[in-house]
Amino acid sequence: MSTLKVPAVAPSHRDDAMQIYRAFKGIGCDAAAIINIIAHRDATQRSLIEQEYESTYGHELRKRFSSELTGHLKKAVLLWMHEPGERDAFILKKALKGAVKDQKAVTEIVCSRTPSQIGQLKRAYFSNVGSNLEDDIEAELSGEHKKLLLAFLTTSRYEGPEYDKTLVEEDAKALNKAARKFGLAGKTFIQIFSDRSRAHLCAVSDIYKTMFKKTLEKAIRDETHKNFEYALKTILRCAESPPRFYAKALRKAMKGIGTADTDLIRIVVTRAEVDMHYIKAEYRKKYGKTLNDAVYSDTSGHYRTFLLALLGNNN
């Protein structure tokens, strides 16, 4: 459920484009005016504003944002302006081909998406980047982490709630056996985690704990490391509860000294129109404070204003 607050009767995209144009006039730009419009328009409305701005003023709106805005606000607004389908492709392109690879972002985007979303993602990546996502992951990543992501991207998985109880028990036993044999864990984890549905993995996690008196996540921690470990945990946690996964990721982004702003921006922007309402509920339940309060404490200025606008009411 989205937290985006769109006016009941939104101004025409022509009026919005004109107000944004006026915000650019003079010395500096009126960032508050831009936020007041852009952070309260849905994907379709933002696209229409872009088209109107270019046809009326002869400039690409995103390029104007890039030249007028700065810092974290600039990053957040530019990411927000992407179509939802192309946004994931943009994040992956930058994470894979940028000056510094962001394997965490690649893992999060790929391993948190459903099979149907992955199909859309792969098509958007090819359309916007000009190469196959699988080919770029093959070229840029390595080891069991790469093998898992490639398997996850190319395997067709069932998306319904039903599962085979017998196969669930067999998978739990296979994972436990693999964890006790050197060199076998990776191959077995990749095969099961890339091939099984979310409902099936949840059932495996439950029965694993009953049968072997420890959690499947602990088995992952014990037998895998670094990016491969994070990918397996992401798949499992998103099978159990995507909002809980993202609440934990947001907490980690803001915990301790300094804020992982790139992670914070990516999660808030990509989930605001999807399930941020549920993420906020999980955050408050788990950490005893609202996500809005956490963001307010860890950000400042127009950047803070923009993120809080996407998050909606403080509840």
C-alpha cells in the first residue's frame, strides 16, 4: 500500500510544468516548490509533467533537475522521476557499471522481486541499457553470489500459496545435510533458493527449525559469507515478509554514526508507491518509533522534506 499523498484534484500537468519552470528562475532554485509538486504526484502524473515541460520549454526536465538541484535531494528526485519499471533497471546499471560497484543494491533489487517483476525488470533493463541483465551480471560479479543471482533471474518459479509438504521436508533435510559437508552447501542452497516459491521457502524455514532446532537463517550465516550470504537472506526474508525485510534494511541504513543515504533513498523511493505503508507499520512494531521520526532525525534540509513527503503521515 502506497504512502504517496496525491491531491484529490491534482492541478493540470501544464500548470505543474509551469510552476516548476518558475521555480528554476532567478538565482538558485525554489527546491521547496519543486518538492511540493513532484513528491505529491504519481508515476503517470510525473510522466505527463515531463512531457509537458519538454514540449513547452524545450528542455528535458530531468537534465534541468540535475543542473539545479544538489546533493542527496538531487539523487532522490532524479530516481523518483523514473518510471517504476525503468527505475530498477537504472539502479542496476549504476550498481553494476558505475565507478564503484554496489553489489548490495544489485542483490536487493534482484532477490526481493517476484518472478513476474523480474520478467518486467529484465525487459526494462534491455530497453534502457541495451544489454541483457544476465550478461552484465555474468561479466561484473563472481563466485556463488553470481551463480545464485543468475539462477534466480533465469528460473521460472510458482507464485501461488500452495506447496508440496513432502518436498518441503526433503529440502529441509537436503539443506541440513549440505551444511554438514564441506563444499556442498553453496550448490544446494543455490538450487533450492532459486527454484522454490516464496510459500515453499517459508514452509522449509518453519520445518527446518522444528527438525534441527536452529533457524534456517542461522544455517545460512554459518555456511555462507558476504554477498552470497546477503543474497540468500534477502530471498528468505522477502519470502517471509517483504515489509519486514525493508524495515530492517531501513533501520540498518540509519543506525549508528552517519546515514547510508544511498540505501535510504533507494528503499524509500522504490517502495513509496508499492508497500511503504506496511513497511512503516513493521518499522514501528519492531523498533518502537515511527519511520518518519527516524528519517527526520537522520536527515536534514530539503532532502529530509522530500523523503518525509514520500512517507506520508507520521504513523
